[in-house]
Amino acid sequence: MTIDPVIATIVQYAYAWLFLAAALHKLADIADFRSVLATYRVLPEASVAAAAWLVVAVEIAIGVGLLLQQRAAYAGGAAVLVGYAAVIGLNLVRGRRFIDCGCGGATQPLSTGLVVRNAMLALVVTIGLVPVASRAIGWIDIVSIVAGVVVAGALYAAANQLLAARARLEEWV
Amino acid sequence: MDALIVSNVVLWVLVIGLSLAVFALTRQIGVLHERVAPAGALTLSGGVKAGETPPKLSLTTLDGQTLALDAYAANGRGVLLFFLSPTCPLCRALLPVVTRIAKEERKWLDLVFASDGGTRDEHAAYVVEKQLQAFPYVISQELGVAFRVGKLPYAALLDEKGALVAKGLVNTREHIESLFEAKRLGVSSVNEYMSAKARDEEVNA
């Protein structure tokens, strides 16, 4: 099985954007991210500060790895996304719903929607592990790639806002 | 073949336009949520009423000092009580707002943070994290009960005579400012303020 280069390239750039934007967002307010990480209660308190930097470093490594078309970056990206889904799921099971997700954008509490979102993101990034078919790339392919990445980004942001809005509605009942 | 290419390019342009429109719509939904706010749910009934003085409680701050709310009134100062929890995302978002208000109103107002539950360490770490060392931080269940704090973030404003001006669930900067508006206008609750404002707008319109 092979995958068309247009689809593979859209996945590559969209996820590089996702991981680098996530890392930059955390770097912009690392203290805030540290307190978010601490409230997840998955790590011993003493290691949270180091772990916060580690997460940022891993996200940057994955983002850059994707730009350089490294296979390991796709696998690592999927693993990280599954990991996020797992810790969100764990806190939902613990009943600790009302902690900040730290998902970027508006603050929002945890929800099953976020677990589904991350699981789907993890599933799609594995497309990058499939060998790419070789064919000549024309200008129309470039149009498709650029437009595909832009649309993927806009829809991802829209989905996040809808999740945050739904959580707010639930809180008011 | 040309037709297909043209239609493809046209479709992409439309899809980009549509996805940006969807993005803008979801953003507006979020903004609307902030604007309309949980109308009816702001002031929960019970507890200290506007104009009343809260009961005398012996409170201890995180750094071990005793704190009496009536001591502020004795010095002719008002108090903004901000009820929060380290795990509440909205409280976190509002912290810069309340500390800024405390700074602006420092001529007559002191800011006190209050919380219940959780471990001392958790609160102490939160104070360091958010740099709230300049303000008293009280952990007291009684205080929360006295003001009927049902949901967080919650705020109560006491005037210079120690009487409650207004209290309520505060989700936005506008809600906190409405407590001060309540003092200025002499209305007792955020709900009353909001409905008065709505009436004003109707009259103006």
C-alpha cells in the first residue's frame, strides 16, 4: 500500500504546524504550563518542572523531525498524542474533570471530546508511516497541499472552539 | 482536463473561504458565551445579604497571620474577597483582572483571596506560582459558607463600613467590575445590575 504524495505532504506540514505551535504556546508561558501539568497529577511534584521542559523539547523535536521527513517523528507524534489522550482519560476516570486541559486557545475543562480529538489526531498522523507513491508533482498539487494545510488548521481551531463552547454550556446548567 | 483543474482550484478557494467562515463563527460563539454569561445563576440565594455585615470569623492566612474582616472596616478600608481554587481554570484566567483592580482601587480597597478544601501545600504552591504573596490568602470553609459560595470563581465586595455591597459568581472581567458598579449605583446584586443595564439599553434603543 502506498499513499499519494499530496496527502502525505499535507499530513507532514499540518502536523509540523500543530506540534510547533503547541510548543511555542507552552514556551510563551512555561509557568502556566507547569501548573497545568501539575494539576493533571500524573507525575511526582518534584519532577513537574523538568517534565514541562521535556514536553516542550519533545514537541519541538517532533515538529522539526516532521519538516525533515523523519519516520520516527510520525511515530513519536502518534505516541505523544495517544499519551495526551491517555492522561486526559485517566483524569476523567478519576473525576478530575474541572482542571484546565491546557490544550491551547481558551481554557477548557477535560471532556471525552478531547480524548476523541487526540485519538483521531494520533490515527491520522500514522498516514505518514505509509510509503509514499512517486509521481510527478505539478502546480495543481502545490495548490492542493497549501490549501489542504490551511483548511486543516482552520477546521482544527474551529473544532477546539466548539469543544470549549460546549464545556462552558455544560457548566452553566 | 482543463475544466477539472479549474473546478479544483475554484473548489479549494471556496473550501478555504468556508473553513475560515466556520472558524469565525465558532469564535463568535465563544465570545457570545462570555458576553451573555450565566445570567440567572449569579447570586445564589442565602448567606450574607447586601447591606449586612458578615459574621465575625477567626481566619488564619496561609502565612499564619490572623485575619478579621471587621478590622478592615475599623481602618476605613473596603475588601474584595475573591474565592478561588488552584484547580479552577476560570479563577486562573481572572487572577490578573482582580490583582489589577486591587492595584487601581488601592486607595480604599484591600484584596483577600479565599479558598476551601485542598491541602495547604497545594495552595502555598499556587501562591508562589501566581505570585500572590502580596495578598492575604485564607483557607476557610466557614467563610465560604457565610457567603454561600456555590460555584467558583466567586467574589464579594465589602464597603468601607464592613457591609456587603454585592457578591456573586464572577466569570468575566465585566462581572467583577459590576460589583464595583453596584457600589457606585447602589444596586445590591449582579443580577439586579445586569437587568437594570438591560432595561437601560432597551430604553436607549
